[in-house]
Amino acid sequence: MKKSNIFTEEGQTRFRNTLHQVRFFFLIMVPVSLACAYGLHRFWVTPSLTPLQRIYLRQYVYSTFKSYLRSQSRYTYMVVIVTNPTTKRDVEIGVRDEHVKPDLDEEGRVKVDNKLPIFRLKAADVNVKKFFWTRQLIPDKNAYVWFRNAIYEDQSIIDLWRPAWLSALIIFLLGTVGLTTLYQLFQHRYVKGEQVRGTRELSPREYRKEHRKHSGLRSQSLPASNESTRPTPRLFRIQSALVQVNRTA
């Protein structure tokens, strides 16, 4: 009980050592968790998005951060020009996934023209005059609101990436707890005399098994010093017949 008491000197030392190891486990699990998050984002989150959601994702992330500032940026998006039946005026409308479909090649990838993906309208509409990509200077707040409401179905970036960051957090916690538990288990075995490092307590039988080729012990002795002479080390060897373990016991 005294060894595990945090209010004792030995207990405080063990507690500091444990904290040091936990910080080391943090450093191990952080890159592991980030790698898992990236893998989940690439192979799970991104494939589950619609074609326009995948294309607009970078701009959505960019507008999310800049929406807190009173600034403007250039955004590239797809629009149609339609005639308002009431006013008879042309109106520019941002295209959604339900209006278009991607033009795919033989390998199932979206075709690209002038670095822009090619889409087709799903249904012909007599009111549609033009259908094209445009790049305009828009307030970042307005771009963020349009992306979120029209493209991402009112989902924020945190909502979209929930499978990735939540799984990474779980992996980080489980890994840290697991490594800490193993460390505590090894420490417990060390205290019980079953340690895997440092000095060990051996029974005579275990000693005979591990030191079969050892014929004796070697030690260093210093003679008694006096004021007139400087002590010099003297090595001596105890013959194996005096100290070797009785193998016949």
C-alpha cells in the first residue's frame, strides 16, 4: 500500500514517471490518429459525397473559415440563366445536384474541359438559356451560406467529417489508455519481482539455469586508506569452488 500511495516520496516518483510515459504515448498516438483520420476522409467520407459536393469541398472549407471575416473572395461555381416567367427577365441561379449529372469517361471519372468538370442537365428546360461555370467575387459569408444550404444540405464541415474525426478521437483514446495500461502492468510485475527490466530476484534453481557457464564472481576491493598513502584499487577473484552454487543441492 505504501508503494502505491501518492503522498509518499516513492508514490510521487511513480506518479511522475507515469505522467512522463503518458505524454510519450500521446506523441505516439497523435500521428497514428491523424493518419487514420486522413484514411477515413479519403476512403469513406469523400466517396459518400455527391459529385458537386466533392468538387465544392475545398471552397466550402475555405469559405467556412473566412465567413467570420468581412471579406470577399473569388469562387467558381456552376450556374444557369433562366427567364423569370413573371418579370420576363433573365435570372442567374446556382446549380444543385438534382439539376445536373456528371459526364463520365470509360473509366468512370468525370471528364474535364479547361480544368473544369463537365456536367449535363438532367432534363431539358425551355426556360434555361445558358448553363456554364462562372468565377465571381462574392462575400465569403454569402458563399458559405449558399454552399451549406444549397449543396451540403445544411451540414457544416464538422458534420461532414464526423466519421473521420470521431473515429480518430476514439483511436487516440483507446490507444493511449491501452499503452498506459500495459505500462502499469509491467510496472506492477516489476514491483512483484517479475520485472522485465532492471535487477531481478532469482531462485537458486533459476540462477543455476541462467548462469551455468559462470564459474565465480569478480569484485573490486579498496584497502583501508591512511593519510600518507593514496588508496589503490585491488582486484581479487574468489575461486569458483568457494562461491559457486551447489548444483547438487
